[in-house]
Amino acid sequence: MLRSARESAGWRAVALAALLLVAALASLRAQERDYVELLVELRIDRGPTANVLALEHGDAVLIATRAFLDLAKLGTDSVTPGRQIAGTLEPTGTPWAIDTDVGYARSGELAVSLDPADAVWLDGELFTRTTVLDALFGVRCAPSVPELVVVVREANHLPVVQQLERERRRRSLAGAVSLDGIEPVAVSRRAVDGAVFDWSVSGATEDPLDATSVELGLGAQVLGGSGVVRHSERRFGGETDRLTTGSWTRVWHTTPWLRQVRLGEALGTGPRPRIVRGGVVTNSPFIRPAAFDVSLLEGLLEPGWEVELYRGLQFLDYTRADVSGRYAFDVPVLYGENPLRVIAYGPAGQVIRERRTFEVAQERVPAGQFEYGIGGGACAYEPCDAALNVDLRYGIDDRWTVRGGMDRFWRDTLPDLWHPYGSVAFQATRSLALFAEGVADAQASGRVQFAPTQDFRATLGQTWFTGDVTLPLVGSQVEDSRTDASLFVRPPWLDYRTFGQVYAMRSRGETIDRDMLRAVGTARFDGARLDVGGTWERWRLRDEPAVRRTSIDVRYFQLYGGSLGWLRRTLFRGELRVDVDSGPTIVRGGIDRGIGTMLQLELTAGWQRGMGMTLDFGFTASLRPVRVVSRNRVTPEGTRGVQSVEGSVLWESQTSRLEFADGRSLNRAGIVGEVFVDLDGDGSADPGEPRMADVSVRIGPLAVRTDETGRFSVWDLVPFEPLVLSVDSGSVRDPLLVPAAARLLVRPDPNTFTPIPVALVQTGEVSGVALIRDEGRPLAGIQVELHNLDTGQRYSATTFSDGSFYVMGVRPGRYEATISEQAGEMLSLSAQADAFEVAPSGDAAIVDGVLILADRR
């Protein structure tokens, strides 16, 4: 009987469960009948577009969640069908989840309650209401059921938009720092051209007539070089000194065995060059290029990560980690410190930042490069009659550089000197550099530098002074040895705003011993800088007790950033120096104030031991024709200072114009030119060809605009050295006019304005459509590229909703049109390129009907 009751209860439970299941199925079917399946176009602003499944429920639209996540490149960590989908927002690491089992969605601290109609599972796929996606991912979805479109706005932070923005930025920056492939502009040169007249007058505040200096200089381009004559007069104590010198410098860029000739008063050669009045011949560059060589930088990440390389804020290169996760860059390394940043981007928005560094000593030259220098003549400012130097240097490979040579000095009453020398520079690792040098009868030295990152650098140097020379010109007469050590540390955990430096020196000699230790800590915050330093010194003269001194100094700088406009561009500064044994030695404060772009005022007041109260005041006025500088100090004993006025007059021979500069201009250079429409294509500005006003022209780091005649000019450039000249196409009013050459390589002549014509040419228009071949469906919102088969130049455009595209300003030439590599990867498409040609003018410059057909992979 008990068994019968148990069986009866069991059957009742089964029946109840069956009824509940039937009711649930009926409810689900009823619920499913309330949803209408749609195929909508999901568009992400500034991002890609894809067709995805969606559900319409009343006035709400539910998007296939994983399709949205995949298109936005938002990573998914886990999926439990019928219950939950979860992931992590990068690069913040914020967890998110949509959990239909418990009825909520969350993103970090944000929690959103889910109604049953907000998130629905159908055939193992979760469909989520657009308002829930808005809240979770910080976007704003705008669905339009009649148009079957859902636009995702405010999406700049999504990984896919960030990725596309990086692609656009890389395209705009690629090649911006390279001179490769740019042909120098051929310049017709006169035997003598241009003229520069420099002048400077200065005098002492207390007695300007008795303490006066006058300097005059005249320069021109002479036989392709810089010809300069200088004259100076200095009067002091009733006596006047006069000196007239001349020099000529010529530079060749294409002759490997001869790069420079310097005649007259010139800087000599060797590791310790001296000014001589004679001649110099060398194949060393006029200004050593910043680029030293190419070094390998590599690392390991997850496969497919994007990696960008920067030097400071300058974009250098881009790559992707391969299937093993390895990435590598050929880094153009510069002389000195090379602070590099590696920024890696993961597929779901992850970001990893690393700081690397390469250190290249000035003593090194690239592998296989041989340099020589021979210079000699009368000693200009050294205690000798004449000097001669022969210098040889060679880069054995990318790690070893050797140098050798000799210095020879002729003296009047003292013995002549002969100093053969040799040195070796060795880059042991990327972080460790070694240097050693020996100079016969003078000194031997060595240096070790360890710099694993740009935030840590340690250097140790040792010098032994040898020989027994009276009044030596190389080495030291009072020291037997010297040890130098320095340390620089910038802790990353303090956001790189704080750094410390330590310097130590130990010197030993027959008559004096000296030790010094100095440490400085610097902190930057809110427009301010604080330096706190301490110095310990010990010195001992022969047979006298040692003297020690310890001091502490504090310096503070604050740039005003408040609301008072008349105080803007004002720098407040203060200084305190205290001797630990005797008390304060300096207490002062001051302000620097800029007024407009032409006037800078400086005022400092304080107290200094041994001088009492002091007041320093001065100004620098940079006017168009002159620069005026005044520096004065008022003490209880009176006022002392210097007043100076200087300027330059420039002769521009092409148009017979005089121009003025507010500083010294000898051995500087300028460029003058016209921007014109080249109707006949000969590259010359002929009469009748239109000149273009108000066009922005960039020459190296400078930017100028053309006047009403199309003319532009710049001055104060480095002569002989290459500069890139380019035109901002956006400043040309007619969008179909573009520069005949995207960039021009210019080497300006010294002491003159080098004429450079800048031609604009007529361009064409290209339009077409991109389709999926088998489906005939337009490819909307993707990037297409036009590739010039003659020059390699590329143009890009984004297709409209019907797959059409339009590009204007296309230079004449042969082209191929296809979809971008990034679009092909994202949508798994391969495209057949369509070839066409843009003619220089006429109807053939307008190309219609370009067809790009893509196939699914």
C-alpha cells in the first residue's frame, strides 16, 4: 500500500512537470512569435560595416551580440549558451557580462537590470537590446527598422575604430622623415650671388665710450661656397684692438673622397680641433647626419598584435607579430641617446607600452665608413705659432670604430710638441659602450657607459695625465689623474615626472687634490619645476690642511596659468643656496615676462653674500631690423651691465630686394620662390602662367604663405644641408590643382636666397563602385585604394552605402584600384584590381566606371 502511494505521488510529479514543460514551450513559442527576424546593416561610425541578424520587438531592436562584439573587436572571454556571455574591456581591464539567468548586465561598477525582452537566446545566439549595448560599452546605437540600418555612434573608443585610426595615422606619417627617393632640385648658380651684411655694437653700462665693441661682417655665395670677411674693433682702457679675417668654405655631397674645403680662419680637424688661419681638407660631412646606422629591435607578444615604434613623439615604423609572436624593427639609430617607445595593440583593444633606448657615442662612425681630415695653419687663439693635424677614422663594423692621427705644434720660445694619438670605441651591447684613447706624451683615458633604458644611465671615466711638458696644449700640467662618474635615474612609477642625477669627480695632482660630489633631484608638476640639490667639495693645496664645504640649493620655477590674462606667459622663479657651515649664501627671486612675440623682460631681486642686495634687470627686443639686448646688475657698489644692438641686411638678387633680420646672418641661408600653375609642364614659371596667392609652403620646420604675387621667402636656414620643401594642398583653393612634386629636396646656398620654383599641375577625378562578385552586393563603408603604377603614390576613399566611391585630385598616370589590405582582412575578402589611366588634361582626366570585384575567401 505504501508502495502504491509512492508510485501515485511519482506519477503526479511527472504529470506536473510535463504540464509545466508544455506551458513553458507554449510561452516560448508565443514569445518567439513576438519577435521578427531582420537582416540589418550594422555601421560603426569611422569604422567598418557588416550585415548581421537582429530581432524587432515592438519599438526595440535586439542585435546579435557576438556579431556586434566581433565587428567592434571587443573580446569575449566566455559564452554559456542560454545563460551568459562575458568579456573584458581593454585596455582598462574592466570586466563585463550579460547574464540572462539572473537578469542583469554589468560593466565594472555599472549594473543594468534586464527585462526578459532585453536579452533573448535564439538557436544558441544571444540577441541584446541596443540600449543595453549602449550602457555596457559607452556607445549610442541608432536603429532604423524601415531602412534596416543600425548606426553605432560615439564609438571612437572601440578597438576597431582605434585600429582604423592608427592605420590612417600611420599612412599620413609614413615616409615623413625619410629623404629616400626625393631628387634634389637642380639650382642654376652664379659665380657670386647674394650678399649679407652683419653688424653689432655693444658697450658697458658704466662707461659705454671706453668699453665698446664693434663687429662687422660681409658674406656672399662665392663659387658655390661661403665667402666671408669679418672686421672687429674693441676699445678698453683707452686702447683699441683691431682684427680683420676672411674665410671660404665649400661643401660637396656627392664626392666621397672630398666633402669640405675650408680656407682662411677655420676650425681644424681631429678630436680636439683648434681654430687656425690656414686650410682644412676633409671628407667628413659638413654637419654630421643625425642618423648613425640601422639596429635591430625585437620582442615577443601574442600572434597578430600590432606594434608601433616611436622616437619621442615621432612615428618611425609599424609591424605585426608573426605566428610565433615575434616582431622586429630595423631602427634608424641617431647619434646620442635614442629614446624609443614601443606600443603594442591587441586584437581586443589591449595596449602594452615599453620604453627602450639605443646609445651611440659621438666617437663612432657607421660600418665601412672611412673619414680623414687634414688641417693646419697659424694658431689663431692658442699659445703657439702654427699647428697641424692629420686625423683618420674608420668604422670596422657596427660595433667597432677606430681612430688615429697626430697633432703637431710649433712654438716660439718653448719646445715644439708632437702628439700621436689613437682611440677605439666599442658598442659591446645595446646598453653597454666602451671608449679608450691614448695621446703620446699627454694622456690616456677610458670611459664605460651603461644605459639599458632612457630612464637609467651610468657613466664612469678615468684619465691619467702623462708626460713632462711645459705649458701643455694637450693634457694637464696640474693634474696627475681624474675620475668622473655620473648617474641618471627616472623612476617610471612616478610617471616620469621625477628624476635624479648624481655626479662625482676625483682629481689628484702634485699641487692640488680635489673631490666633488653633487646630487640633484627634479620634480615637475602643474606647470612647475622644483630642483633640490646638494654639493660636497674637498680640496687641498700642497702642504696645507684640506678644506671642505657642503652646500644645499633649491630652485623653483612656476609658469603662471591663472585667469589673469596680463600675467600669461610669466615665469616665476626662486633660488636659495645655503652653506651648511656658515648659513645662506644666495636668496633671490624673479620673473620672466613675454610681451607679444618681440619683447622678453627679466627681473631678479635678492641677496648674495659678499655683494649684499642685488637687482638684475634686462630685456631682449627682437624687432624686424634689429635685436636689442640689455643686461644690468645693481649692487651697493654701483651698476654694471652690457648693452648691445645687432642686425643684418640681406640682398636678394633675383628680385633686387633688401630684407632685414634681427640677428647675425653670416653663413646662414635662405630660399625664395614662386608658386605657379605650370600650364606647359616645363617646370618653369613662365610669363602668363597664373601665380597662386595665400598658399602654405613648408620648408623644413618652417611654414610660410605666398603673397599676392605667389612669392614666398624664408631665411636663417643651415646652408648646404638638405631640406624638404612641400606645399599644403589644402591651402590651394582649386582642389584639382596639386603640386607637380609632392616633396622637393633643396640644399640652399650660403649667404644668399636660393630660388626654387614650385609648380602646380591640373589633376583628375576618379569614380567607381566596389561589389561582391557572386552576390552583386555593394561593399559599403570600406576603404578602397588607387595605386599609381609609375610613382607608387596611393589615394584612398571610403565607399558610400551603395558601394560607390569618388576621388578627386588624382595626379596623371597609370593606376590600379582595389580594396585596402585592412578591409580585406577584416571582411575576409580578396579583390581583383581594375586598371585605368588618368590623363594630364581634358575629358580623359575624368575617369568613370572603375569596377572593383571582391570574392569571399
